[in-house]
Amino acid sequence: MIQEQVRPGPPALPFVLSVGITGHRAEALEPEAAAALPSRIADVLERIGTSALALSESARSSFSSTPPALRFVSAIADGSDQIAADQALSMGWELQTILPFRRADYRASLANAEAQERFDALLARATRVLELPGEDPSDVEAYVMTGRATVAHCDALIAVWDGLPPRGRGGTAEVVQMAVTAGRPVIHIPPEPDKPIRILWAAFDPVVDTSGVDPMSERPFDLDHVERMLAGLLLPPPDQQERRFLAGFYAERLPRFRLRFEYRLLLATAGVRRMRLSDFTERESARWIEEEWRDFREKCVQAHKVEAPIALLEEAYNWADRLATNLALTYRSGHIFSFVMGGLAVCMGLGAFMFPHLKIQEAFAEMMITLAIILNAHIGTKREWHRRWLDYRQLAERLRPMRSLKLLAIAAPDPPGTATNPVARRWIDSYASGIWRAMGCPSGAIDGAAAGRIARAVADHEIAPQVSYHERNAHVIHLLDHRLERLGTFLFFATLIVSDITLVGLATNAYYVTEYSNWFTLISAGFPALATAVFGIRFQGDFGGDALRSLATADTLRQIDQELRKDPALSRAADLTEQAARFMLSDLDEWRLVNQQRDLSVG
């Protein structure tokens, strides 16, 4: 079992590799094929395991200090599944099993007494056992769910397969197609002993169409391609900048106090939200996350007797979310500081006309304000407040739904990279995939009634809170945008009124034009500068656009929430939750594209 690593910063990833198995049952294997299969599977596992352990040693700095873990995921049906599970255990792999229905019924469905005895022996040695809500051995959907769960919880899939297209639901060929679609490498072992073993993986030769098995993506099962496959699956992206970003994440520390308060002050000044003492510390954020996750464990995991290992996930999310929140406040406060100080600098320069005896002091104050703006932009750019905020927010939102996906047992996040090249190109995707991989397969029994209850629990504790968050966020930022618009409009109209008064005074030679000319100059030049600062804050914050996106997200998630409350079958609930996670990530990607060019540079 993987133990949590005690470290002062975000958790490092443990080295974990999970390999699944799908294949023909005993009756579908010719005697010659059945006799040769154990040694062929042993060769595959030996090469993968040896290469994986060598990789963990050579890339030790990329992982935590916990021992590397090799896991094998199998439905332990008679035939290929049991043969492969036996070989994996004999070579020191950890066995995790996924059963299509209750273990007693599944045992009875096996071919003979020998298969049943082997089933009992394998089940006794399994570290995790998951029972899915199939009805009986004739329930084809049960085998489809088993294949889907196997793909969800493995990094690579061994397929003892004749290479033919699916001839019905729930068979080996369909599971292979699931794996290909999910971006998993497939190690294809033909039943015929004289046919070579191949690796099928889109990442070897990215193509447009990955809906089926593409011969262009096939490679020989040799040491070179196994090492390339494992490196692509398990290591951080090779790009040096991405590795620098990952190292920076591991080095992050949360400040005890939040020293940048400009954004909170703006909300309070606009009457949107009052400032609180808790805004200046990390304690409140930590308490909210702790309460939220404790509630999820009690009402989702423990209440439904499905052991979903989420401790490492919670720790990683805790760091990513709190870092993102802190950096968002810092970055937004930095922008507000620059715009407001810029407007004040203009007013300070104009003040020389009103208080000529303070010219030196005013010039010094203007210089200090300008220097503060430059330093604020320089520090923010150097410390990458903007990039880190966007990265950590994306990471947090990739991690959050994993707890519900794991609870649903057959669901999984989308693969990293793209559909045609399923390898992580960004450290965020690599880290999130590593957390999912480390969690392993859930354990417990899910029947038909439990599936509906779990779906409602996911709606209550995952989807509904996100709907509420986006609705609240839309309200707050729309209100802020509206009040900033009114303030900017007021400043421009005040300028217009003062300009009209000045023109009338000049036309009539009124005394007040000369008497208060300095004040008129200050207002006519200073107010537009302040109004422009307000406009800049609105533009950089894109509050109106964020409000619209939040409302659109809330509307879509609300529809998913409603569907989850209709007692769906497990497959339907998994589809809906995967779609919710996928939609939130696509919305986040759009948000990142909008915001990534808005850094703190003064140029």
C-alpha cells in the first residue's frame, strides 16, 4: 500500500504502474494456445516490470520516496484473466480485481471446479475487490462495465485477442476499443503462439482517427518501445519549461498571512462583500476544504461502502486550490494597485498647480508611486503570479471531480494530451494523471440500488455545490462590474460637467474661472485618469465575461444534476459525471485562453 509522504509542500507523486488484462475465456482458447499463454504473459510482465523499475530508479527525483508499486487489474475469469493474474502474483505484482456481479454468482458462472478453486485463491490474495451491479451471467452490460472499469484503472492493457472486430457486446474486442479510445496502450497477444506480440498506441504515430484499431499505431513489443511507452505514461513532460513549472509547484509554500488585500478592498468599497479578518489568513480556506472533504467521505464514500482511496487526492487538491486562491488574490490585487496608483500619479502631478509650495514633496510622491507600480509589475512578472494562478486553478479543477469518478468505479477522467496523441504535454496533466494512477481501483460492492444512491450523492456533494458556486460567483462579479461601470461613468460625467462650467465661465469672464482654475484643471484631467483606471480594472478582470461564463456553466451542470437524481444505472451515472468533469475542464480551458495574455507587465 502507498503511504502518504510527509513533506512541507504539495505531495510528490509515488511511482505506480497498473496493467490490466482482457482476453478470451478458456473455452475460446485452443489447447496449444492455452499451453503457451502463461509463458507469453510472463514474458510481457517481466519486460514491463523490469523496465518500469529501472525507470523509477533512473527518474527517482521525479517521484516520492515511497517504494515503486506494480499493480495488476483483472476480472479473474477462467482463461486469460486467471492465467495472467497468476503470473502477475508470482512476479510480485499487487492484484486488484473487478467482478461483474456478486462474487458468489460470478464464481458459479466459471467453467469448472478448477477455475472456481483458482478464483478463490486469487480473490484471497487480491488487495482490492470491486463487485459491480450486474444481474447474472447473462447480463451483457455487466461485462461491458467490467471492461470499462478495467480500462479506467489501468495504464496499459494486455489483450489476449484474435484481432477481429467485436462480435457482440462485452467481449475482448470491445474492451480493446475502449482502451484505444481512452488513450491506453494495448499490448496485443494473439492466441496463436507463432504470431508476434505488438503494442497498439496512438502516441507512437499520432493520427486523426482513433475510433478503432489503426495498424499505423502498431509497434513491436521490444525493449525500446516498452521504454518509450512507460516514459510517455509515467514521466513528467520532457519539455524543460514544464519540468521547471512542476519543480516550482513542489517548492510552493503557503504564507501564513495574505498581505495583498486590494481586491478584497475593492469588493468592500463597491459594496459587494464586506472585508473580514479571515480574509488575511489561510486558516479559513483550510477549514472550508477540510469540512468539504470530510463531508464527502462521510456521505459519499463511507455511506455507500465503497472504499475510494482519496487521501492523496485530497492533499494534492488542498494545495492546488489554496495556492490558486492565494495567487488569484495576489494577481488581481496587483492589477488593481497598478491602475489605481497610475490614476493617483496623474492627480499627484496635477497637484503641483494647486500647491506650488509643495512641488518637491509632490514630485517625490509621484516618483515613489511610479516606482511602486514598476516594482509591483516586476515582482509579479518575475514570480509568475499570473501563470501560477492559472496553472494551479486548472490543476485543482482537474483533481476535484476525481473523487466522484473514483466512487462510481467505472468512470475515469479524460486522458491527458489529445485524442490523437494521449501523452501529457503539460505538467498539470501529468501530475493529475499521476494522482489518479496512485489511487488505484476502488473496493466494495455496488448493486443496482446503490448505483442510484451514489448518483444522488454525487449530485448532492459534487455537482450541486459547483452550480451554487458558479451562481454566487456570477452574482458577485456582475455586481462588481456594474458598480465599477457606474463609478467610471460618474467620473466621466463629472469631468463633462466641470468642462461645461469652465467654458461658460470663460465665455462670461466669470470670476470663478480664475479663482478655482487649478481645481478645474485637477478635475478635468484627474477624473478621466481615474475613470480610465476603473476601465482598466474592468477590462483586465473581465468581470462581465466571467459572470456570463459562470452562468452558462451553472446552467449546464444543473441539467446534469437533474439527470443524476433520476436513479440512473451505474453506466449512465458514470457517463454524466464524466461529462460534468469534461465540461468544467473545457470551460476552464476557455477561461485560461481569455486570461493568459493579461499579465502584470507595464509595457
